[in-house]
Amino acid sequence: MSPNASYQPLLLMQSNEQSIYDAIAPHFHCDKRRTRFMAYLIVALLKLADSSLSQWSLAINQTTQRASGLKRLQRFLGQFRFSARIYAQLVWQRYGQTTEVVLTLDRTEYKQRGEWIQLLLIGIAHQGMSIPLLWHSANRRGNSPTIAPKTLLKLVKAWIQPRQDQHVYLTADREFIGPECRSCGLIPIIRIRANAQLTHQGQKLRVATLFDSPTWRSQPRLLYKQKLYLSGMRLADGDYLIIYSDPYIHHTHRLYSRRWQIETLFGGFKSRGFDLEGCGVTKHRRICKLLFVLSMSLIWALETGQWLIKAGKLIPLRTLSGKSQPLFSLFRHGLDELRDRVLRQQSIQELIPLLSRT
């Protein structure tokens, strides 16, 4: 083997990282060294599919010792600043241009080294997985305080300008029934509890009494001191799916079903993708910055999955109960392609433009 041949993998890796830097640098107004370090992080994340800082310190292409690399990572998360407004507007420009846009609001929480970490996130439903738009982190557990979703929704209203011909819906589960979700300038499609009280013909009734049927139905009712349109049914397990909207929407159920895509997003961040729960970071402000790197990588994986489909590389199918279903998600399809190329020390140059779209 010639001496030059031994340097080829390193040169290729540096070329990949330089290309990623060139793609993301125009969107940042900060120290170029930190932007370049983010490119290193993205490549390391693809190698590992793991958010552990100690593992990242081994995978980053650098000449420093492991302990120094870990400290550098910690400094990055402590000092790096990104513009949530610019990021949200770029994501909206890419994924929020359809006539009907479905936003998903939900939270997830996990325990890290004895410390609870809660993430509240708004995403755009897209191709089976929500695209992260805005998020809030806190060291707590349980229901999110009202101020957190209220703040995120105010930012959406301030930073995002839908077209006049667009309908932008906000979908959320039973935790988010407060007035902040009904007065944010979006069209709410919110699930409510079966024991919620409404006024019907001058009487107080449990909302479940109007939907005690396996058939989907809709009707206007006075709820939360205003006229809302309720749609719902009794599910096979005895629970109820009851949703309110304002104004009346004939396909409420179809729109609300896309709320589940935020659960797929949380899975991509955690056990089915980047293993956020194993990152070792407990300070919620640092988690917030880490999510920025994960979000960029997740979007790149989704775009790569779509690129593969267009190139004829389809997702394998499996048969369950007589029905054919994809073996894995579009996100996983793209992530595996990116990881395979990085781990095999192959070029990712043709995939870089997919990252720069965001």
C-alpha cells in the first residue's frame, strides 16, 4: 500500500465535513470554528446513531485527546447560540408551503442521571414524521406549565406568515386544551377528555354522552364558554376519541390522525434513531442546543430517504395480517444510507444538497 493510500479515508472524511460546513455556514452568523465543529458533530452522529457525548468525543475527526475532545463538546453545548427564528423560518419555507399544513404539539420526558428532562415541541407533519419547528426544554416532569405552550405558539404567530390560501391546523392531545391553543391564530383540532363538561339545552353533560356510539359524528356545542364543533366516537376498547375544532371541518378525523407523526419524531430522537436518552446531558438548556444538531441530522435523513425512493431504492415490505407494510420508516431508510456511506468511508457529496435545502 502506498503512503498516499493510507491517507485517503482521512481525506475523504475531511472532504465530507468541509462540504457539510459549506452547506450550513450561510445560515449561521457566529464563530466559524463553532459552525465547523457542528459539521464534525453531524458526521459523528451519523457514524454512531448515538447522542452520547463520550462516544462523540471518540468519533469526531480531531487531533486532540479524548478528554480534551469531551471538554470541547461540553463547551460547545454551553456556549453555542443558534437563532430559533431563522431555523423555524427555514423549516417553514421548506415544509410549510402546502395548502393544508398540520402542526403537531406534544411533549416527552425521560430521566437522565437522576434528573428529569421534559421536551415540548411543535412540528410540521410530513411524510409520516413531524419536522421539528420549535421546542422548549425544562428540568421537570408531568404536565407542561401553561406558559410553555403559550410561548411557543406566540413565536409561531410572530415568526411564521402563512399565505392567505393556506389552512394551518394545530393538533394536540388531551393535555393541551387551554385557551392558548384556541386563540393562537391557528385552527385548533384538539382532543378532549371524555369527562369534559359541556352545556346542552341548559344542562351540564359529560361530553362522552353525546358520542356513545361506534359511528363517527359531528355537532356544534357550547364548550369552554364558546361555541365549538365536536367530532367523535366510542372506540373498540371503550375509550372515546372526541375532538373539538373551530370552525367546522368535515375531515377533522383525517387531520387529527396526523398528530401521531410527532410520536414518530420522538422515536427518531430517542430509541429508533439518535438515542437522545443516552446523551449524558442533564442541563435542559444544553439539551435544547443538542436538539438543534439532531433536528438538522433528522431532516437530512428524511430528505435522503425521499431521494432514495425517487432513485428507485424502495423500502422493503413485510406482510402482517395479510397486509404489506414498509419494513422501516422513511427516516430510517435515509439514515441507514447516510450511516452506511460514512462508515464505509464513501463520499456523501451527492447528498449534501439535501442538507442545504434546510
